[in-house]
Amino acid sequence: MDFIVNLFKNFFESMGWMSGGSFDSNFPLRLIMIVIALILIFLAIKKDFEPYLLIPIGVGILLTNLAPALYDAQKGSGLLYTMHVGISLELFPPLIFLGIGATTDFGPLLSNPKSLLLGAAAQLGIFATFIGAILLGFDGLVASSIGIIGGADGPTAIFLSNNLLKDGMNFGNSLFNISGIDAGMLKAIIAIVAYSYMALVPIIQPPIIKLLTTKKERTIHMDQTREVTKREKIFFPIIVMILVILLIPSCAPLIGMLMLGNLIKESGVVPNLVDAAAKYLMYIVTILLGLSVGATAQLHSYQEGLLFIIILFLGLIAFSFATAGGVLIGKLMCVLTKGKINPMIGAAGVSAVPMAARVVHKIGLEEDNSNYLLMAAMGPNVAGVIGSAVAAGLLLSIFG
């Protein structure tokens, strides 16, 4: 009889809401994260919001809060902890950039170099939010990591926060009475917020674009740009690598991998490498990266929950400023070119490729069903990828 009683007792004590033989005091916080995970999965499947990103992240959050032993940072054990090594060793973000480079056509940017200005303008959100975070009481390391969310580039946000917020560090904020927040939790919040806003591009950008532009501006047709030669496409990644990395060496992992991926694509001599980078490698790493990001989302106090809300709010400001900055510079260029530039393409200067360009294209068609802006918007969009990596490298060189 005692054997059966002990059997059921051991079984009960091993359940997910128990810890060390008693009720886990963190279980209510884990329930909150489980709800967030289910929301992310719902948005990915039902609303088609970046399912390649949100499904792995959502499942990672779900698993780590259902079974915390899968990611035990203190013991250094668990399946998800092992996967997270790819982030800790700065492996996953550069590999994602390699895949992005292998799928990116820089032709629209090369045919219309003015797009570089729009890509640069959209980085306004990064630095505006950096200043805002400083004013709200965060130190330079945390403010930089929060600000990079404005680039709408998850891998870049992970790369920068991983380099600035070292494991073992603790952070706080006297203004909000927050103290003792672990670097790992901060990095998890930043990564989740960055990827969430990438997925919400189709919801956040249209109202801002329509608020800052007139109907007449939104109906501007952009002329077909010149055809870019193969030689130009081959020289471009090489030149960018040399110039950008010489100026800002700290962005070498991201810019180097991005341009390597693009070079093997444009060279035309290694199709198997292009397939491996653009298809298999990028999607495999996306799964591992998503699970690893989600795995770190374990709340240990209500202070961490408050911090999540604050960073979520600052991330919205960052993304809004980035979109607005691109559109406003687009309006300026529209005036200077006497109406040849549709200001909406400035919104595509954020690094969310190709989601932001598709949003601009869709709004253009809504205003005029013959107004095809996709290729025009792709110029600033790919410029934004370069811009966010450069901005991350600049912040890293200052605070790293």
C-alpha cells in the first residue's frame, strides 16, 4: 500500500506546476508566458503573421514554461539550452544573414542609388528610441539593445544584445523601481519584441504611412528603373564588404555573411551553395533560432513582466519612428524630384524584407490598381538590411 501511495506522490510532485515537492511559486508567471506563446502561435497560423518566425518562437516559449528543465541556465542543461548555444556563440544571426543575402536582389537598390538615403532614414527609429530609453533611466548597453528593435531585424537585435548584455550581468531601472534583471531575460525580451514587430509590419505601418502622406502622393507612379548588369551585381557585395567593414569592423559578422550570400547568388557559378544557403540552411537555422529565443522567455518575477511591457512599448515607438523617418525623407525626395518619388517607399527602409515592401505595394494598389510599387520599394528595403547592420555595428563599437 505504501508503495502505491509513494508512487502517486512522486507522480504528483513531478507535475509541471510543482517544484521541489511543493507548488511552484513561479507557476502563475509561467501561465502568463504560456498564454503569450499561444497568442503568437495563433497570429502565425490564423493571421499568417510571419509563421516561419512566430511558430518556432511560440513553441519555444510554450515548451520552456511547460517544462523548465528543457532550458536550465543554472545547471547548463536541457535540450533547448543546448540549442541556445548557437546564439551564445553568435552563430545563428550571421547564418540567417547568409541566407538573406542568398535570397536578396540588390538590383533595385543599384538601379536607384537614392534608395540608400531612404534605408538610412528608416534607422531614425533606432537612435530616437536609444535616446528615449536613456531618458527613461536605462544605461547605454540596455538602451542600445532596445533601440535596435527599430531596425525591424530580429537577427540584428539578437546579435547586438548578445554582444552587449553578457551573461552574469544584472540590470535595473530606478525610474520604474526595477532591479536585478538577468541579462539572459533581457535578451529574451528584446528578441521576442523584435520578432513580434517584424510580424506586425502589415498592421503597424499602414496607418503611419497614410497619416503622413496625401492621396495624391500615394498614387504617384514610379518609372521603370534601368537594368542592372551582372558585373555591377557581382562587384556590389565585394565593395560593400571592403568599405563598410573597414569603417565599422564590429559589423563584420553580419555584413560579411550578408554579402557572401549575395555574392554566391550573383556569381552564378555555385548554384548548389545558393540552394543550401537560401533554402535548407536558412530554414533550419530559423527553427533553431526561434526555439532558442523562445526558450529564454521564463519570467521569474513580476518585475520582469513590467520590463517586458516597457520594452514592448519602446519597441513600438522605435518601429513607428523608423517608418515615419523613412516616409518623411521620402516626402522630401518627392519634392526635390518634382513628384518622381512616391514617399511611401520610404517606409520600406526598415529591415523587414520583403514584408515592408509588400505593405507599400499593397497600399499603392489600394489607391490605384495600376500602381505597382514592389520593385521600387525593394530598393529601400534591402538598403534597410545594410543600414540596420551598420547601426548595430556602430552601437557595438561605442558601447561594446
